[in-house]
Amino acid sequence: MTCDEAEILLHALIDGELDAGHARAVEDHIAGCPRCAAQLHAYREMSKAVAGADLRYAAPPELRRRIEASLPQARVVPNRRAVLKGFAMGSAVSAIAATGLVAVILRSDDEARIESEVVSAHLRSLQAGHLTDVLSTDQHTVKPWFNGKLDVAPPVIDLTAQGFTLIGGRLDYVDTRPIGAIVYRRRAHVINLFVAQTASAEPRSARIDSIQGFNIRRWSVRGLNYWAVSDLAADELAEFGDKFEASMQTGTAG
């Protein structure tokens, strides 16, 4: 293991995210590398300092009252059942419109469910031993690993020079089917990029959603759906997606 490979895994070692094999490899490297050992010590001291500091701040009640007062008054929105019932009681034209509305609602619900599943898969990956099946910073090692495991191997791009370090990949399951996950790091933050085939060939522009404190950047291009999930700030996750798409367009994907 090189110093570069060990350095990007130090936070994962401290946080208990590595399986026994990878943890042993990092620890063996640290035992013979004073520079990495010093870096690990510095990270641990920083973690202790942050954990021991009183960083909690309770906002005053007046702030809550001011925020609530500034919010627009809630308006009554008919629920889905009432909307569909009204359409069903209408004319044939209304019935056709209702069919379209149902399709939109179901499609929206399906997208929300998938986003919830990729967030759950992201959370599972953060448990010890679940982050990667293939641990490597080399895109030409990660991409071939997927061959034979998926119908289409996901594109793998090395974005280290752009500030997003490739650390490996794994096979995950979303919507009861296997899906490829490419794993990156941005400082101490993990980014899971889930990639799956889509039935539609039409590209979809990127959008950012937030679920359970995690940001999701979703887009579709060239018959593939992408979900980038992380606790990174939305602007940094958008930057990651932009750089990934730009690299795809310039043909630098592995």
C-alpha cells in the first residue's frame, strides 16, 4: 500500500469503516511509515478536540418566533384522494386527465422511493466492511471488477486532480436489483455514485434533492441513471457531478 492510498483511508480507519483486511493493510503501512503514522495521530487528536469541545448552541426562542412569523400562511391543499375522486366524477375528458395525473403521481412516488433506497444503501455502506468490494484508486482496476457482475459496467472516472478521490467500488442492491456503486472521498466525506441502466434514452438534467440530511444529485445520460449521495454540501456535490459529466464528455472515463 502506498502513502497516497493509506492517506485517503485514514479517516475510514478512525471511524471504523474499514473491514478487517483493509484495516490491517493500513495499520501495517502505518507501522513502517512515520509520515502516515504522524498524520493518523494528528487526525485522532483533532477528533478528540472536536468531541471534547462544547460546540452546541441553543437558538433563543425569539429566533423561532421570528422565523415562524416570516413564513407564509399555510393554504389548504386537497389531498390526492380528493383530487382523484373529483376527476373520477367528471366527464370522459376529465377521466383522461385523471389518468395522466395518476401517472405523474405514481412516477413521482417511484422516484422518491428510489431516492430513499439509494440513501439507505449509502448508509449501509458506511458500516464497517461495507464501503468497497474492490479497494483501489486506479480507475482501470475498479471498472474491470464490475465486468460480469452487471449487464453494463458503470463508467469509472479518476477525479483526484479535481479534489474527489476515487477509492473503489462495490456491488449494491437498489429496487431489488444489482447496481454499481463507485466510491469517492472529499476530505472526510464519502460520496457514493450509484449507476443503473434506464429504459429511457432521453437525458435528464441534474437536480439536487435532500433526504434525511443527505444530498442527492440525480441525472440521466446515455441510457444510464446516476445518483450521487453524500453528506457534502449541495454546492460541492453539484461540483462533483459537473466534473464527472465533463469528464464523460471529454472521454476520460475508464
